[in-house]
Amino acid sequence: AAEESAAAESDSRQIFREGSPPWLRAVGKLLVPGSRYENGRRRHHREDCSATLVANPGRQQADTVVTAWHCLEFYRDLSRPISFTARGASGELLSREAYRLADGGGMHRDWAILRLYQPIAQTEISAMHIHPEKADPGRPITMAGYSRDDGKGEGGEQLTYHAGCRITSETRDGTDSDCRAYKGASGGAVVQLSSEGQALYSGVISRGDSERLSIYVPVAHFRSALHQYLD
């Protein structure tokens, strides 16, 4: 109990609420109906992840979301739709069905791009713009998603974000950070503010240890695929 209390006190994440950066609305919850074999039988398996609505500047609506490949690993029945849900500017939840456009094919390239069947208007949710380069390791980042921890994440009911965390190292498969996120935040957003204060989508949350290490895939690793579907 003492360890849990200490962990809660050291949790630097914040809960999205009125007064939080409005660009966080682009981060939504992704529900993926899947199936996998257990003891020789195929069983239903629902993956609860996060995803981010993205668009090129100047667009009045957006229909493209980015998540992690592993969130779709067990998605096989195309008749059962993926759903993306985010909170609109007026406070209500907006839900859209989605389908897969492209993905990295494995944990070594843990990204996926989805298309919404119905776009979301800019007036409801302002889609995030793509970082034109790699995030600057000398400047802070923000990591946001629907972590399923029992604390601030409330089992995945609350959008939580860790602002002001840092990139600690870069590898071939991803970028390490000291941001805190839990299961459920996979597929969520890594954001870096420009010098003008604009939120730039910099990568997708992949995995971590739920404490001092969260690994993300930089948008530079899948930029060409992403722009193919944004243009």
C-alpha cells in the first residue's frame, strides 16, 4: 500500500479537463474488436487503445487517425467495426467507425493509419498537424492517451497527459522518454510545441514500463505513408 501511495504521489500526469490544452481533444479512445486462439479455441478479444486525429493545415474536417500496430494485431473480422471516440468542443462525445489503411506490420514498426467513415469537423475537434521533422530531443514533449491504470486514468475512462517530459534516447525502432503512461495509452499522441506554441504531432505511443520509460515511434518513421493518405 505504501508503494502504491508513493507511485501515485510521483505520478506527474494530469487529467484532461476544462482549462487543459484544447489540442488534446484530438486524442481519442480506440476500441478494436478482435479474436485470438487460447487453448485451441478462438475467443473474442477487445483491445482498448488510444488514437489521434490528424490533418494537414487548412482542412475544415479530418478523417485520418493514427494508432499503434499492436492495437490491431488481433483484428480479423472486418464486419466488426473499429470505433474512435473523442470529446468535442461542446463537451459531448463524438464516435466514428474506422477502417485500416496501412500499418508497420510489427512491433519493430508499431504504427497504423486508419480512416474514419465519417469525417469530424474542425469546429468540433481541431485535428493535430504533423511535425515537419523529428521532435527536438533538447525540448520537452507531452504524451497523452487513455491509460487504464486505477489512478488518474480511472481504468481508461479519463484522458491523461504527461506534459514537460523528456526524450532520453533514440534507437532504430523507437524513441525512449521519461514520460509516464500505462496500458491503454498505446496508440496515443506524442506532441511537441513549436516555437510559436503550436501543437505538432511527433509520434505514436508504443510501449513502456508504466513508470519512468515510455517508448514511442517517431512520425518520421511513417511520414511518407501518412502524407499519402492526408493529401
